[in-house]
Amino acid sequence: MTNQEAKKRIAKLTEAVNTLRYRYHVLDDPAVTDEIYDSLTAELLELEAKYPQFKLPNSPTQRVGGAALEKFEKVRHEARMLSLNDAFSRDDLAAWEERIKKILPASPAGGPEAKFDYFCEVKFDGLAVSLRYKKGNLTVAATRGDGLVGENVTENIKTIQSVPLSLSVNKDIEVRGEVVMTKRVWEELNKQQAKAGKPLYANTRNAAAGSIRQLDSKVTANRKLQFYAYDLVTDLGQETHEEVHKKIKGLGFRVSSYEKHTKNLEEVFEFYNHIEKLRDKLPFGIDGIVVSVNNLELFKRLGVVGKAPRGIIAFKFAPEQATTIVEDIALQVGRTGKLTPIAHLRPVFVGGTTVSRATLHNEDEIKRLDVRIGDTVVIQRAGDVIPDVVEVLPKLRTGKEKKFSMPKVCPVCREPVVSRFIGSKQEQSVDYFCVNDKCPTKNLRYMEYFVSAFDIYTIGPKILQRFKDEGLISDVVDLFYLKKEDIQSLERFGEKSAENIIRSIQAHKKITLPKFIYALGITHVGEETAFDLAQRFGSIHKLTDATKEEINAIPNIGEIVAASVYDWMQSKRNRQFVERLLKAGVEVEQVKVHKTALTGKSIVVTGSLESLSREQAKEAVREAGGDWALSVSKNTDYVVVGENPGSKADKAQKLRVKILSEDQFLKLLGK
């Protein structure tokens, strides 16, 4: 290859890989498989090593990380990086609006008739960074620091795939945004940290900040960070904050899709409520929304107070962590008989409500935390679930704290408890169970679970307890034999309420097979697993007669779940329970099992398919009863080869796994 040919090839490869990077990491729309991307990058690396004089400033090979630094240099920001003031309630936000309206007239022209409008976006829980481009090329990336001076983290930022190394415009431009780590990457990172005996990162924000501040950029490159742009310092003719987002997106930056132009505070509150509901489902951490005065002229005229602009505010979610005192540790008996230690806390406001209890899960968790009665602890609440104790503050101990031990008998029925190993061989823990079939609390908890699974909402915990106390029921089967006269004779139960309860029970006698399996309360069987079991066997009797191997062969069901289902079904008492339910009039709708040529088969797809996207192919395989796999092994049944297949096709040939063309694959799908 001549110098001229090498120069052209390097330029072409640089452009191609950068385009693929943009589609994958910014647009979430990969054009080719990972194998193709890796192959093109490998060729570019090889050519740049042979012809370093032709390496371009925006080469994607810079993202692998360079030589380690001794320390970070200080960088003075050309425009101050300001922080935000916080609001925690509607009243706080309304007070903010009142303040800014007093400072300025309601419209840019000074007229009284116009009103402020706002731009809302999610508030990322990451690290704020400023990116400076000289004539379109990235030259400096710096952290916020004290707002005036930050640290030069350019080499580390270059490793982030969603950061463009060059822009389509030949201008000096400054863009600001947030470096974030997804929840999934954070969890994997903490597993690696634990294996290496290193400290764990408390949250995604700490993990992102720690990753950016690595002196060795190769470490940062392995952390799979992302960058979301949210501000444009340079004047490119934008007049609103909404236009800012459109322009930085047009420059090639990734911008959050969770944003909205709002006309007033009522619409701001609607956006806030919408995002709060989505919060736990988002791939990244957020701690609220950011509300900006949309008109940039108004925004500038409002100015700055302290270290924060007046025209923007962070509307934060209720705090999810707080400290409190463990006043006692008690045991809760669940529907399976499991004894769960519960910390009784000095009441504290966290996650938008006052809480007085937190789960300690099991004995292993108590030992890991070394939590004692009287300890000061950090509790964390997410959504509506019972809070967790996440940390003990031993420096605040007085010496009067008491250690807790799991009991040898059930705290309710006083019968002996047994310990069982739970989880995989790699991550086992010990749980304690009351195995007394007549334990009153255990039975009551199961009844509550059962009526909820059957959607019998007229019967709550208090009514179940009353029915038990009055001798009307001993287990859930008795519910289906109740008559109106049995209930209306009870104090505080009239004829109408009795009719409503009986009508609700009778209306819910007919139930789908997945819901019925779920209602049985088999350990490790949630709604998804119940659905998989129903789809595979079609009826409760076929599931009852299934072998452990047949259950284990179902995709997404492992050995532990299979053993739990099999053992439950083999119990004479449980079989009799199912038959008693059916005899009491419960009708279980069978599932028509649609068997195809792919049912129970493991499928791997490599290369691009013309007729189906990767997601569509995955959905089609699962609908056909197949198992969508990501890697080829001796257990793979078929490898579907599309255009430009990667190394998976070669591995399939070596392992003698059957290879299908796209047409053959579609035929098996029945398309």
C-alpha cells in the first residue's frame, strides 16, 4: 500500500467508524453488528500504527485511552459553570416563579400581557463537564470544579463513545452536559470491585465521577460512560432553551429524550409527575427535573444570585436516603414461612413519606452490615417498597447497642424453624423458615397473597382475619364455599356488603392459567415465570406431572426455580390443595400451546437481516417459543446468518451448529 493509498484508506475508515459510532451511541440505531464495527476499528488501528503521520484528530482510536497522567491540570472556564438552586415542593416552585416575575416584566419586550414559559428536562445524577471545540475539533474537556476552575479530563472524555471528537461545523464552540453511568454498568462494576476486594461505589453518580477522575484513561475507557449534552454556551442564534437542545443535537451530541416545553407551572408539575413515575425504569440515575425560563433573553436579564442563575431551578424528588435509629429488630413471618428480620426505626421522613420500618432481609445481611439494636443507620427508600438499611454508622455507637440473632422457633406458633440455603452456589445465603402448616400468621399472609392474585379486591387483610377468627375459613378454599348468610350475620357486615363480597368471589372463580400458577405461591415463581410455565405446559395437570428436566428446559428458568416448582408439585398436600380448589368451582383456562419448529430451540442471529430488525427478530423467536441467545455454544440449535456476519458464524461452523439463511429462518417462523 502506497502512502497516498494509506492516507485515503485511513480517512475513509475514520469517517465510516465515526458514523457507525454516532448511530450506535447517539441515535441508538446501530447500522451493523458489533463484529463489523470491531473489524473496521481494528483495521484502522493497524494502519495508524504503520502510518502515524496520517492519523486524523478525530480518529475513533483515541477512545481506547492514552498514557496515564501523573495529575490533572487545572483549567479556567471561559464562562463560569454555575450550580442550581433547589425546590422540593410545588410551593417552592411557585415561590421561585413569583420571585422572578417580580424582578422582570412578563415579556421580553416589557409588555404585561405575555407570560413566562418553561423548558423542562431530567436532572442527571452524574458529573457536569464542559467541552470546548476549536474549529470543530475537541481540544479541552473540564470538570465543573469550583465553577471558575476545573480539572482537565480531556483524555478521559475522549474515551466516551457518545462524545464527538469533531463537529460538522468549523467553529469554536462550547457545549456542556453530564457524564453518566447506567445502572446496569454500575452493578457490573461493583461486582468487579467486590471480586478485587476494592470499595464499592455507592451510586451511579459516584461511579461516573470516579471513572472520569482516573489518571489512567484506559481505565475510564472500560467503564462504558455516556455523555448527555444539555447546554450550548456559544451563541449560534438560539433564542430559547428548547432551541439549544435542537442545535446541540444537530451538532451530533446525545440529548435526553425526556424533555418538554411547558406553558406554565401546571404543565411543569405534570412533567415532574410523569418523570417521577418513570424514574426507577430509566437506565440512568436522576434526582429530579430542571426547569428553565425558556426565553434566553429573559434568562440573561434575570441574572445570577450567589452561584446560581435566577432563571433556572432544580425541582428535586423527595430524598431517598436518611439517617435514623434502630429501636428494635423483630421478625415478620411471610406466606412461605420465611422469617424476615425487620428493623423498627425512629420515624424519619424519606422518599416522600414518614417511615418507621426497614427490611434487613436475612441473617447474612445483618452480619454483613453488623447492624445492632440502637445503631444509627442510613436507610434508603425507592418507590413504594419497604426501605432498606444500607449502612451502619459505627462511630456513633455508645456501647449500649445489642446484637441480634435469628431464633430457633417461630415467633408466632413457637414451632421449630429450619434453615435453608437460598441462591446459586456462587451467591448463597441462609434463610430461616417456619414449616408448621398450621402457623396462623403464615397462613394469613398466604391468604392475602392468594386473594390479591385472584383480584378479589373486596377482601382485604382485616376481613380475612375476621373470617378466620369467626371460624368461617381455615384456608383459601373455604372462601369459595362462603354464602351471603354466613357473612351478613357477622357484626358490622350488612346484607349489601355480604352480597358484594360473595359476588366478587364468584366473579373471580374463572382465572387464567398463568395467574393460577402465580396464585399458588410457589417459591421463586413470579408473574413472568408463571407465564413461561403456562406457555410450555398449557394446563395445571400437565405442569403437575412434568419432570424436573422438562421444567428446567424452559428458557429463562434455571435449576433452582425448576427444583422449586417440581418439589412443590410433587407434594401430596399441594396436589390435594389444587384439586380442592378445582372442586370448589375454580375454573382454570387452559393455554393453547403453539408449537413451532423453534419451540425450545436456542437461536443466535449474526449479521444484518433485510426483513427484520434485531429487536423484531428477538420478539419473533420468543413468540415462536424459542430462546434468544447472544453467544454461540454447543447448546445452540441454530445460528441465523445475515449480511456481513461476524465471528459467530465461524464459531458455529467449528462447533457444527446448524446455520440458517434469512429465508430459512423466516420459513421456520412461519413468515
